[in-house]
Amino acid sequence: MDNLQLVISGLANGCVYGLIALGFVLIYKATEAVNFAQGDMMMLGAFVTIGLTNAEYMGLPFWVAVPISLGLMAGFGVLLDRLLIRRMFGESQTSVVILTIALGFVIRFVAGLIWGHEPQTLQNPLAGKDIRFGGLVLGLEDVAVITVTVLLTLSLYLFFARTKLGLAMQAASQNQLAAYYMGIPVKRVQGLIWGLAGMVACVAGILFAAKGAVDPSSGLLGIKAFAAAVIGGFGSLPGALAGGLIVGVIEPFASRYIAAGYSQIAPYALVLLVLILRPHGLFSQIRLKKV
Amino acid sequence: MRIVFKTSYLQDIRPWKDGYQLSLYLILLACALAAPLLLDDFYLGELTNVLIWAIAGMGLMVLTGHTGQASLGHAAFLAIGCYANIILLEQGLPFLLAFPLAGLITGVLGVIIAIPALRMHGIYLAIATLALSVLMDDIIVLSEPLTGGVAGKFAPPVRVFGIEIDRWGTPRAFYWLVLAVVVIVTLGYINLLRAPLGRSFIAVRDSEVSAQAMGVHIARTKVMSFFLSCAVTGLAGALMGLFAGAFNNETFSVVISILLLMMIVIGGLGSIHGAFFGAIVIGFLPQFLSISKEWVGALIGGNTVAIPGLETGVFGLILIFFVLFEPMGIYGRWLKIRTWFELFPFYRRDMFKRQKSYLKTERLR
């Protein structure tokens, strides 16, 4: 029963990692670049929601604040694309990586200026309630986190596989020039993807802030989400979620069964191991380079 | 515009273009040698710091700027070099032996890490090295008997040719020691770039496939690049440890790794000058910020307040502007300005334009 409890709490944590990883994958799938600032966008989404909801700031009702902050973060993503990422069109992958790392620093700095460096929690209607299920005690937040994540991943997966826009996004990532010739508005598609990634980051942020405290350096959680994305292989949405869940479940087990000090290195050691054994991720989608 | 006539074949691979250029660098070296006599101890310390960062920058530049392998984990190698140096010194080895050995150990460890990293490309390598940098913090804590764990270690004063060198006691001697290392590393780097090995680094960076077709052994080249890069970074780490005096597991955090990469991007990827320009920016930015904060505070009549994270925030902002508007960094801008003057009035805006490449994935779906 103890182990089951660990699994549940690990799953809830893993869902947050999975959602950040989902943001990586979305942007990677559409633009073949990795957004190192995704963790910081998650943190920003959490703080925007806190700023709208919490009594000491604006004090809006929770269910009003959530759509507003989702919209704001989507707008932020589109704005980022307009102002920064679009200018990088045709530059190398590494420059985009460096740009997003710098962006992460700036976001962290600005969030620290506005909301301070104290950890804060989101005041939400689910806080402190739990469901008893046999001998199991489930926090209502944990249940909500898992449900929302699974639903979001499923709908994003269907969006990419079934809708015209989703297919256009995939085409734009596979060959920008060819997609452009086929009449896909590549630039607008890229903007939409960044908006979507902002929204996913906001969902992750809300769930993260509802479960525990968030402060400006929470964005560094993104490094663990890299582990998730790498394990899942950067190109697949369900893979990212699976990777997040694996990392999330490993963590509590490692801290319980492995000596203190060794336990927190488990996720990073896992990344290194996966990359050494399978250099392109567990579900690799790359074959030999053709000239 | 000066025109250099070629009178011998050796001129093509000579490290300097002509006597004029050589004399400029000799004057710079003379200024650097005379700096302790002109500056007070505080600014001399800052200058030493800049030089140490420049060594670390050159270490990363070999790997990222000239071989094209982005590493987000070089703070780990700084840490290895720093600890190796101090541990060897504590074993009673003289500094002149412990210091190169520290570099060698770091280089060998770098090769061990490089062997699995050879199969990774681009972002996967960046993520793996990032994970390594995060792990290094915990590894230092776990190997406490060797490294002192969270409590850290203190750097003893070192003796070179019977002269005691200490960061606080004899800052001038320490500066000259660092300067000597800088000169040796820089000369080695310049020579590397005109040797077959350095040329093959650049070939691997520009296109692995074409390099292979021209007979470059990709794996061996990358391993050599990792070895040289890590060894030089280890030397910088050893000096950094002596400079800081005390250090523990948090001194070489993942943020240092990222700063190091950002530094060489701001300076200009793929040039030795870039490492120095980047080091100047990263070394003097905190001073500049604190002075300008005081100035603004005096102007608006308020007292100065501490803003946490200001340095990294401003640094990130500077970097964004560079990536967007001057991807070739400070050195690239300097080249453009110099060309403008040399060719006046024939400079054209698109002379340094780079070809854009549109994205084509190798993924199957």
C-alpha cells in the first residue's frame, strides 16, 4: 500500500514534468528547435495565475482567472515568436538554443522583480481536500493534475494526428521550404505553435503552483523535464508524457530506497544513461543522415 | 588598406600577417606585463579574474567555436581541474607539477566522457552535458573524503621557483602567473589552428559528412577536441580555485556552465579574440552594474537597493541582442568596423552576409 501511495504522488509530480516536456516536444515538432526557457515559461504562467487569483493581489475567482491567464500566456508565446524567434528563421539550431537560455534568465529576473523571491502557492478551490479510497489517501489536487494532464495530452495528440492545422504544423517542421511551396503559412503556423506552447506551460504552472510553492527559480525544474523529453524521444507527445511519468515515479522511490545523497541524482543519471545507450532518445526517430 | 606581398610559402601559415600586426600584439603584451605597476590591487584582481575566464573561454571555444559541439557542462571540468590541483598540492606535489597534472587529469576525464558523447549531436549533446554539470554538484558532495563535500576546501599558497604566490598576499605575482598561463595557452591555440588537427576541427564543425569524405577521422578528431578543451578548462579551473581561495560543491554550478557558453557567444564564436572579449564583458559587467546603479540612485535621489538576479538578467538581455543583431559577437562587429575603415569608401552592407539554411528534418515522422 505504501508503494502504491508513492506511485500516485510520483505520478502527480511526473505529470508536471510531462507537461513541461510536452511544451519542448510541441516546439521541437514544429520548429526543430528546443525551447530551453519552457521551464521558466511554466514559472511565469504560475505567477500570472497567482497574480490574478490570490487575495493579496487581484483576488479574482479561480475559474475566471484561469482562462485569462491561459490567454495571457498564449499571447506571450505568440509575442515571443513575433519579436525574437521569427528573426532566427534560417539560423542554426544552436543559436536558437542559446537565445532561449538567455530568455529564461530574463524571464526569471523579471518575475523576481514583480512577484519577489518568496515561494508562493496558488489559492485554489481544490486545496486541502482529499479522497479516501480503501487505505489510500489521494489529494484532490493530485487527482486533478493527473486527469488534466492525460486529457491535454490526448487532445494534443489528436490535434496533431487528425486536424488539418496539426498536419500543417508537422509538415512545416519536416521541410520548411517544401511546406511553404505547398501553401502552408509557415510563419503563422510557427507563431501558433509558440502560443500553444505558452498555454501548455501555463497549465503546467497552474498545476505546479496548486500542488506546492513556486518561486522564480522553479523554472530550473525544466532540466528534469529534459530528462522526460529525452526518455520519450523528442518527437512524440505520448512519449514525453510517458517520460515525465517515469521520471516522476522514479524520484520518490529513489529517495525511499536509495541512500540519501544518491537519490536526487537518479533523474539526471537516467538521462545520461539513456543518451549513452540510445543517443537519439528511447523512441528514436532519426536514421542515418542523408546527404 | 595595407597590402602584404607574399615573398615565401611559409608566410601563408605564419601566425601573424605582417610585422605591423605582430608589433601591435607585442605592445599589448607589454601593456599586460606592466599592468601591475599601473593598477591598484582591486583592479588588478579584476583583471586577473578576466584572464582566468579567458582561459576557460578558450577551452570551451576549441570545442564549441571550432569543433561545433555545444557543451553546457564545462563547469564540471572547471571543478575537476580545481579539485585535482588542490588535492595534488595537498599531497605535497610542487605547483609546477600539480598544475599541468590537473589539466591532464581533466583532459583524460573529458575523453572518457567524450567517448559516449561522440554519438550525440546538437541538442542531445547539450542536454547530456547539462545533466553532467548538474550531477557534478552531487558527485562532489558524495566523494567527501576526497573533496571535502559541502564544507569545501581552501587553497594553500603555492610556490613557483621559490617565490611564494598568494592571491591576497602577493596579487602581482599571482597576476603574472595567470598571465604566463594565458600566453602559453594562447600561443598553443594559435599554433593548433594552423596545424592539421585544428584544420580538421573546423572541417568537422562545418560539415561532418564532407570532412569524412576528405579523410578526416571524425571520432578521433572529436575526442582530441574534447581532450584539449577539457584540459585547458581544467587549467582555468585550477587557477579559479587558487583565485577564489575557498570553494565547495556550489562554486561550479550549472549556471557557470551556461555563463561560460554565453560568454563565448557574446565574444564571438570561432575566434580566439572572442574568448577574451567575452571574458572582459563577464568580468566587468558586475562592476559596471554596481557603478551605474549608484549613479542612477544618485540621479533620482533614492538609495541604492540590491536587486537579486540583476546581473544574469542584464547578461541575458545583452545576449538576446547579440544573437539577434550580431550573431558573430563582439569580434564580428570589430571585424566589420575594421573592414569599413580599411576599404573606405568601398564597404558594402552585405559583405558579411551569411547564407540562410532552411530546416529539413531527418526525423521519419
